[in-house]
Amino acid sequence: MARKISQGVSRREFVKIAGAGTLAAGMGPAFLYQKGPQKTLKIIQWSHFVPAYDKEWFDTVFTKQWGEKHNTNVIVDHISLTEIPARAAAEVSAQQGHDLCMFLSPPAAYEKQVIDHREIYEEVQRKHGKPIDLAVKSTLNPKTNKYFAFSDSYVPDPGNWRKDLWSDVGYPNGPDNYDQLLDGARKIRQKQGNPCGIGLSQELDTNMAMRALMWSFGASEQDENGNVVINSKNTIEALKFMKQLYKDTETPEVFTWDPSSNNRAMLAGKASFVENAISITREAEVKKMDIGKQIMISHALAGPKARLASEHVMSCYVIWKFAQNKEGAQQFLVDFIDSFHDAFKASGFYNFPCFPSTAPNLKEEISNDPKADPPDKYKVLSDVLDWATNVGHPGYATAAVDEVFNTFVIPTMFAKVARDQETPENAAAAAEKEVKRIFDKWKTA
């Protein structure tokens, strides 16, 4: 049955009635928003790594204008990315809180607590074309056919490397693959003392970096059908590589890093290479730091089997079933995509579109950026969809994958091997046991 969007009128009926009018012109709302007393829309999301996105656009321009247009008081609460899981869990427990909650990785575990976001996808697709596969695999449960979130954007996770240091050891274009990373980072460590900066702690960036390493070595936590396959020869090879990289090029502080530690290490001139979004180079540009001229961007590193990296951040908005303003939240997301090019620019090219038509000149824009030095510094991200993939690759981002991600099973496996607390074989076997336990639990959930 079509969902009712106003008393006595279904959404399907409304679209049919309005089809010859504003909707046909691409200007009508997906969700009939009635006039009357002012409403409230409450949003909770992270404090963006590019502060201007929040301060100069989202909070002060877009939400303000949207609220005036829809007679709605929009309240945006910003929290640090590390606080999001706990805050979401608290709201679900209390069955009250915000209307929209933004996650930075696929929140599949909350499927039963959220609405089906399919109609939002359908309305946006009607106006802007199909979303990228990365968005679909990050927000759709293929077994229930329910969209447990809506993704507006993703953030590439390229390599960030020091041109002066790498040129000095024979790699003027930086490392292109993991063998070159090990060789070059080892030489830099020996010659200049600067360590490599790939984390081995229980935090977001390590989660992404270790998955990129596994995938590029032909390993993964699950196969495309959702079967646990983490205990493999390829996983063991990836573990051996990371152990060697740590021993030869890193320092023990990587075991206690938080998500901004690699940013700080690179901007302080300490690290030779990190895997991170372009927040590092953007901060250097905004603060006019000399080190910024030396920090270059690269594709994901190639491994023996592939060249793959996870998105650094997967923006996933959910509308709770207990939200007080579901219709407003749905309309907000539809309108947000209408204005996504402004979001793309406000983020300094940090937020890439899940609906490519909203930034049709993306390649040209990032290839000639007057804020960058050189202006084509970000051109390398033009083919990001050739090497960026989703958490849960080669399958979907399921609830089981979500729990494996948020309990840091994979970073723990790598850290134990790097610290000589486990052999690669034993660590892979232990991870397999834990991943299977989690997957089995969700089969009956």
C-alpha cells in the first residue's frame, strides 16, 4: 500500500495529481509538506573535518534557507566522529532523540530501528539519476530489500605523502604499490628518521587502512555471498606485510592513535606517508602551512591482487522510526541532494557525490583548484570509483559487517601480529572465530 502523505491522499495519488504541474517540472516535493504551525527538525552529525563546511554552508546557509522555506526550525547538533556510535545507541535505547542521525560508516545493525529509505532514493533518482553502487552496497540489505540508510556522499581515502622525502629516496611520484611503500618508507626512516604513519589502533582510519591492505592482497572478511573467508592465505600474507612495515618504518605510537593522529603527524612534518582523506592538505592550505606544498595525493596503493581502498567516510543518514518529524527529514534529504554541488564545493571537494549528476563537472573542478599547490593536486581523485569500495567488499555492508567494523576485529588482528603477540596464522584463526560468532548471531537476530 502506498504510504499516506496527507489525510486521505496517498503518495502515489499525489504524484499522479501533481504530475502535470510542478512535479513534472522537477520542482515538486516528494513528500507533501503541509502548512501550519512551525515544525522542528532535529539533526545530529559529526563536526566536519573541513570546518568551513559546517560554519559557512550547512549550518548557516543551507539549513537556514531550507527551514525558512518549509516553516521549520532546524536544529543541528555536531559531535565528534568518535561519539556517534554511543549517541546513536543511547537514542535507540530511549526511543527518542533526533529525526536525522548521520553515521560515517554503514549502520546496518540499526535496520529494525529505522524507516525504509527507499522512497527517498526513488525520488532523488527520478531527479538526478541512479546512485553509485558504492552507495547502494552501503545502505541496502539485499535479503530484506530494505534501505536502512540514505547516502548522499562518500569521501575518498587516498595516500598522502611527502614529495621531498620520497624524491630523496628515488620515488619522485611517491609510492604506487605496497612494495614501493615498504621500500621507500624504510629508506626514509633510515635516512631522515621520519616514520610511516599507518595506524594500528581501534579507530576509524585504521579500520579503513587495514581493509584496503587486505583487499589489495586478495583477502576479505566475507565473500560476495556473505560467507566468512577471513582466515585465508591472502590474509596471512597481508598480516606479514604489515608486520614488516611496522618493524621497519613505524613507531609504537600508532597503536594508540585516534582518527586525527595521522593528520597531526603529517602536518607536523613527522610522517612520510599516511592514508587519509584530503582534510590534511585542506588544513594546510587554509592555515597557509609551508608543509602543505610538500604533501601530495596518490591513488590507493596496488597490492599483489588489486588496487582497492575503502571510502574514508561513507555518509549515511538514517531516519529513526521514533523520529517526531519523519516527513520533514525525508524532504530534507531530497532537497539536500538538489543542492549537493554547493555541498561539494563547501567541503573543499572532500564530500564526493553518490549521485554523480549533481557534480557533472567534478573532474574539471578538482583538476584546476586555485587553492591547491599545484592547482592539479587533486586531479588524481578523478578515477576514485575505479578503486574505492564499500565496507563489506565484495559483499554488502550487513549488520554483521557493521559489528565487525565497530568492534575493531580487523585492526586488533593486525596489531597483535605487529606486536609479536600472535603469529599471522593464529591471528587469522582467532579473527575467523570472532567474525563467525558475529555472523552467526546476526543470522538469528
